Amino acid sequence: MNASVGGAAPGTPLLSLQDVQVSYPTRGFRSRPVTVLDGISLDICEHETVGLVGESGSGKTTLGRALLGLAPVTGGRVVFAGRDIATLSRAERRRSAKDLQVVFQDPYSSLNPAMTIEDILTEPLLARGEKGGRDIVRRLLDQVHLPQDAGRRLAREFSGGQRQRIAIARALALDPKLVVCDEPTSALDMSTQARILTLFKEIQETTGVAYLFITHDLAVVRAISHRIAVLLQGKIVELGSAAQVTGDPQHPYTQRLLMAAPVADPVLQRERRVERQRLLERQAQGLSEVVDTPR
């Protein structure tokens, strides 16, 4: 299991987002910047999985990109292993990238189809001036349950689930402390999703790596997360344990997300649709009463 990260005192979060803001400039004279994320505060501890859930356009992926230095942090602090990485230069970010890796959503576009799997897995090591040998490739392939001869094959020879396993192995090549998982199961079928989620759990148990798991699927995030943060229009509206957020959600938006999640039982699915409609009507009525209340 990974040792404590240098710079992070025992008991302190591995990652601490403190009032983080991400804004983009807009064109036009005196035009105001567009704020995508506002006042985001969130901690992730070692060996922990924090799920980040929300609908499309809520800012989930932008937050992941901000952690990786791919989106501008225009306010607040991003403290990783005791150091504010939001203020680092590009060269300094590259040097610190060893401990912070990513698994992208689409396993088909995230792997170079012209490279062998061995080259893909050793590329992060070579980029840092480290040696990448077949022993390392075999270890990585074994971690994600792929055959040893997979290293000699090309990415296009594998299925979507196998490609995502390769992408996970590449993220593990540098022995990171935190992996940003950006919708890593959304392009996969249900049975493959379940196997990939199990793999993520196995890797965490053996390596101690922490995850920020980004998804729009409450069922997925419930299956893998210790805690869940719900994002709405660039703000965290609910944060709690996975059991609390998915079993007894407090915010109306989280309640609507839970009711909208599909279930296999058609009778239960019908009941949830009816309950969701009732919830929407109650919330609309409550909003109407607030608006109509005399001041």
C-alpha cells in the first residue's frame, strides 16, 4: 500500500479544494467572464473514493480538468499533498504529474491505435526519464487482469472494456496517489461497467490510491464511492456519505436525480416515475407559494 504522500501531514486530506472558481473570458467590449464553477470546497483523503455526480453541463468534467491543470483556476486554492498546485507553472505541473493521473471517458479515443500496448504503458515512464521494461508492463497488465501477451498487440485489437483496462493500467504506471476518473464507465455496457468498477475497487485495496470518480449515474457512484458530492450549475449542493446521499437525499435536486435513475424492475420503475412526478409537483407548488407570499 502506498506510503503517506510527502508534504501531507498524517490525518490531513490528500487533496483539498478551497473555494475554487473556474471562469472563462467572453468576447465583446466590457463583457463579463462566464463562471463555470463557483465556491467549490471538497476534500479527498488517502485511500478514499469521492464521487462527483451531476447532469450534463453541471461542471463535473471542468472540475476534473481544473485539478489536472487543463482548466484555469481563477479563484481559491487546490492543495494537493500540502502544496497549492493551482499556482504552479506548466513545468512544475509536469514534474508533479506523477502523483495525479487520469482515466478518460472514451477508451477508443484515449489510446493511440498505432502503438503497441507495451509502448502505451511505458510512455509515461519514458517521458519522466525513467526506465520502462517488460517486467513493469507485465505487472501493470496483471493488475488489470489482462494476459501477458497483450503488450505486443495494438489497442484496436481490444474491446471497449479491455481498452479501458489498458487506460487504467497506463494511469497506474507512475504509482499515483490520486486518479481522476472522468466518466470511465459511461461508454461501456452494463456487465462491463460492473467488472470495471470491481477492478477499480481491487486496485484501491492493493495500492491505496484515491479516486475522484466523476459520473452522471447515481447507481455507479453509489457502487464505488465512500462519499458523494452533488454538483448543480457549478456549485456543490449536497455532500455526504454514499449511503446518506443515495438513501436519504436532502436537496431537491439530488432527490430528482435519484428518482430519475433507471431500475431493472418495471413495476418499481413505474412507481418511481409516479413518485418523481409527485416530487416535481410538490417542489413546484412550494416554489409558487414562496413567490406568491406577500412581503
